[in-house]
Amino acid sequence: MRLNVDQHTDDTGNGALGSVMERLQVQESYCFHCQSCGTRVLEERVFKRVLPLPNGNWSSLVDDWCCHPDPFANLKLLPRAEDCLLGDTHLLVPRDRGCEETLTQELSPITNKMADGQNQDTPKPNRRRTLVSCKSCTAGLGEAVAPGTLKLYITEVTVRPSVGDSQFDTSLDRSLFLEQTIAARLVELSSSQSMFRFSVQASDGKAFILLWLLNSDSLIASFSATPLSTVRGDAVTSPGRRQCSEHQSPTKAGSAVKVLYLPCSPSASTHQDVVDTWEKDIGVHPLDLPLTTCQELLLVLTASTSCLPPSLHSMNSYQVAYMRL
């Protein structure tokens, strides 16, 4: 079967341009918006420094490299005034007075309840996090990791230049935004750090999804308004679109990544040996996300899998999915 497609380039600033990590520049003015409702939560921030944080395995690497105890074990890396620090899935920015009008904070307990099979002799201590939410819609945006520092997840906020920043466009589907944001980060991390296996984790540090990036050169063709098949590979619908159709003509196409994934929750995972192996492998890169976002991401992935032919649903122990860029 041959498909003639026009490759679609998204020039609206909402997709296919890489993640916000790649777009932030020094001495440029930016506004931060709540992704759920579009409300400006941070006004006209100009950063004198935009610096990357050490990757998720840096503490383990220090233990391997140093012949003495880790000197940074009890220290937090926090931004100074007019700094923006870039994590793998979050931004650290200084809090200002304007946050009182747009953000709310609430203490949330984290229990030390242990999962089945966890060592009973080494429970994790209970601690409380300060959750940060949008005052307009109460959507969770991140945490206050220190009295003057905000940790904002790139899956919960959008960052746009202040110049020309008109009314925020909330038409972009939440699942599509999440899909494109995570896919872009996978590509960036694989390109910059040669990392291809990722452990998506909630705040408790336990793996929620194992992700394995296979390639980033797939192409998804759109039939009418619904993306339905990959041109390079097998026919699939868009992740987040559950209805499939096979008899329409494609109108446009967009880039996508192909991933293998494995849910890690006790109720979903039947391959605990694989999960245990990944957790012990220092080559697996952790990606920290809010629990609700982990759940949303799993829905996006399973929706993609459900639209593949049954023979292509899985590969060895893993499920197969495509994520749009």
C-alpha cells in the first residue's frame, strides 16, 4: 500500500519544536502559563542564567567516583535571583511577589507505606511536600522545594515569550500536549546524553512506567482530523484517539517516536523480573513526574497500543506505542 502525504509542520509554538528546555534563552522575557486553564502564573521573567541541573543519576555517580563520602549528599541545588535551572522534567525558578496572586501552596503528606515485596527493615521516612497549584483552576503545577524556590513540571506549565504573548490558546488537547512534551524530552536526552531507557517515576521514587526509545524517525499520517497510521512502519492511530478508521485519505503527516513500555504497578506488571533488572541498572535514566501525570501518560501509551494491529501490540515483555512530536 502506498500513501501520499504532506508532512505537517506545527508553527503555532505548541509542538514539534522541542521541549521548553531547548527554547529558553538568557536575557529574554518569558511568561509561564498553567497548561490546564491558560492562566499566567509567572509574569515576564527575564533570566540572566539558564543552567542545566546534573542528570538524575548524578548522586550515584558521585558515590562511584569519589573515595570519600559524597560532599553534596545533604545539599540542594537552588537557583539564585534571575536564574532558571533545568532538570530533566522540571524547571527551578525563584519565587516572587506575583506568585501570591496566581499560585496556592498546600502541605501534602507522603506516607512511608511500603509496596509489596519491599524490604521491611528499610522503610522510607515520612515527609511532607509543599505542593504548588494554579489558583484559578487548582491544577497541580509542581512543588515549593525551598521557601523561595519553585519546582514547575514542564508537563504542567507552558512557557512563552512575553513579546507577542496574546491570549493563551487552550485548544491543544491535554493528552496531545503531554504526548509531545514527553516525546520531545526523550529525543533530546537520547541525543545529548545517549540515553534510551527511562524509568518514569512518581514522587515516591518508585518506577511507574519503563520506557525504551527505539527510534525517532517514524511518521504518522493524519486522516481528516484524526491521525491514524504511520507511514514508516505499521498502521496506528494517534495516542489519545481511540477510534480507528481505515478508509479515509491522509491529509498531513507528522514526526513520531516509537517506544517500548512496561507498566510497573503491582496490578499492571506481570514482569517483575524485568522491573527489578531496570531498577538496578545505572544506565536507566529516571524521569520524575507527578503521579497523576504518570497515570495520564500510561493512558496515552495504552491508547496508542490499542490502535496497532494485534500482532504488533507487544515485543518480548514490552508493549509497543508511538508518540507524536
